[in-house]
Amino acid sequence: MSYLYIKNANELLTIKGFSNSPATKKQMNSLSVIQNGAILIKDDEILAVDETTKLEEAYAAEIAKAKVIDAKGKVVAPGLVDPHTHLVFAGSRENEYNMRLQGASYMKIMEEGGGIHATTRATRKASFEVMYKQSLRRLNQFVEHGVTTVEAKSGYGMDWDVEKRQLEVAHQLNQDHPLDIVHTFMGAHVIPQEYKEKPDEFVDLVCHEMIPKVADSGLAEFNDVFCERGVYTPEQSRKILEAGKAHGLLPKIHADEIEPYEGAELAAEVGAVSADHLLRVSDRGLDMMAEKGVVAVLLPGTAFFLMTDAADGRKAIDAGVPVALSTDCNPGSSPSVSMPFMINLASLKMGMTPAESITAATINAAHAIKRGDKVGSLESGKKADVVIWDIPNYMQFTYHYGVNHTETVVKNGKVIFSKSGHNE
């Protein structure tokens, strides 16, 4: 039995009260801040959260046995949750970045065999060891930016052997690394070039061969599809998501990124856990998502990197949709692991307050991967996933944009990263 005690936080953001369902509308501004706050951790679980003086009176015996971290003058918050990444892949696409800076569009590059197709070629050639090494480096960088839980999609194989290899790499990383990794199958990322003239045949392959194998292997919890003109139609997307549901895989969807394409509406109709991107979502789509409680996972880094207008976070929140944030970490449209930067962008580019942006990157992000009852807030009984920011108040998190304020990261009750010598 071990104890960790973090005390004297200038502000402790509990973000409590939303473990059963995500925060919506005005709730997203409710960080439930404790001044001079403290948190007592027993093994891998939060034992108590309160003002420092009150906690020390109530738990004197336990605190006497605890390792102590003094967070005086700093902010203590839940570990950040990234609910949408393409963590496992091979290769890099900085050449396309240069092409886009000279005017080429993302979709035009992909239509000509670049984009996702380029990463698919590199990933298909890569061994397990190569993908593992590249992905481990990214995972370590996530930690340095305060992330304690991350989702990882397949989708750069679009061939069962390679999709399986991607998922197996993610599972091995989950075993080897302190971070929790949540697994998503995305065999339907794009139509592979070899099926360009027969897309429905590939849809059948995903539905009738890949999805049953994913379910039988236990390699994924979620099933995702890229519903977009030139990729998968709403009808094809529905077929893929329903096939996943029939095999116990929870639906997620890349929706309405390039144009309104009924992706959000489809997400509500199939009971998706989340609909992601949503740069061009319709008003009807937002209303349907709000009614069904579908989480909107917005990806400000993608819009920033593709040099387009970001999703309207303000509009989604006002419509009653629970909003989450993610890096969309991937080699082509958001090669970033910085959730703090996504929080910055949400406030500066998407109409969200600093409090809403932090809520979106913690408890609502946890709900986007069905982990809201375990992580995303600092409450008794939850996993001891905590980050200490070297700032005096949470407003400075977005005010000092482009800066990584992460000082210490605690995962499952153990310090896994520290700039101040707290490492275990």
C-alpha cells in the first residue's frame, strides 16, 4: 500500500459531477475549483480531494505515510484525455506539407495517391518493431504534454494483416507503457487504391471479413469510418457501423469535415459514441447529436494545419452537444501530440472559453471513449491520473498560448514525468 499526497495547489480543478454523463452547455464552464486544494492518492486510486487544511485534519495518519508533492502556486488538474488519434503508423509526410503551403489541397493530394494512401504504403511495408518504435516515441511525447489516456485507431492498412499489426502494436504499447490506450478499428479509413473502381466490394470485405476478425480477436472496442464525399458515402458508412454493432463494436464516425454530408445525422441514428471533425456540420446534425447525447470530438489542430476554418465549438455547445477536444495525431493533417495546444486553439479559434476547453479535454474527452466513470475528473474512487501545471491559475493555460505548462504527470498514482524531480 502506498500513498501520494499533492498539497497547496493554488487551484485544484476537480471538474466533478459528470462521471455518469458529459458536461453540456453551461456545465462546461463548471471546473469546480478548490483554492489551496489537495489530493490524497492511495495506490492507483484517488482517496480524497479537498482543501489542504481539511484533508490534513481528516487523513493525518495516511498523509504521514505519503510521498508529498507541494504544488504551491500551481494548478492541479485531471490528466488530459486524447480521444481521437492515429497513434500507430509508419513514415512521414512533410513533403505534402510543403505542397499544401504552395496551394495543393488535402483531398487533391489524396486523389493523386498521396495523403492517407502514402501512409498506407509505408505502414504496409513496416514491421511490427518499426511501428512500435515510432509509436512509442509519440506516446512518450503525449506524456510530456500532460496526457494520461489516449485512443489509438488502426486504418493505415486497409488489409487485415496490416490492420491487425497496427492494433497489436497498440496493445503491446498498452502493456508496456504507463498510459492507458483505448483501441479503435478503422479499416474503413479510405477506399484502398486497389479497390478504387469497386468500393462496395471493399465495404463488404470490411463488414464480412475484417469486422468479425476484430471482434473475435478482441483487438478493438470501437469501429470507426470516414464518412465524406469521395471516401465513404452515408449509406456505406451506415452499413459498416451497423456491421460493427452486430459484432459488439461501438460506433464512432469521422463526419462532415469537408462539407455537410449527413455524417452527424448518421451518428445520431446509429447511436455513435462520438462524431468527430464536424467542421461543416449541419444545424440539423447538431440538434440530432444533442438529442442522442453523441459527443462531438472537435480537432482544432487539423483545421489549423490544413489552413482552414475550425469547427464552431461555440455553436455546438450552445446547441446542447457535449464537446470534446483531441489532437487527431496523424502524419498528414495534424502531426501533433500537444493537447495543451488544442486547448489553446479551442479558445482562440473555436469560440470556447478556457474553462470549456479544459472540460472538453478532460471529462468530456473521457466520455468520448466511454471512460467518463474512470478518468477525466479528480474525484474519490477514480483513477489517480493527475497533472500539475506550472501556472498560478487555469486562465493562464490558454492565455500563454503555445507553451507546454506541464510540470508533473501522475498516472495510476505514480509519477511518470516531472520537470521538478518528483519522478519515482
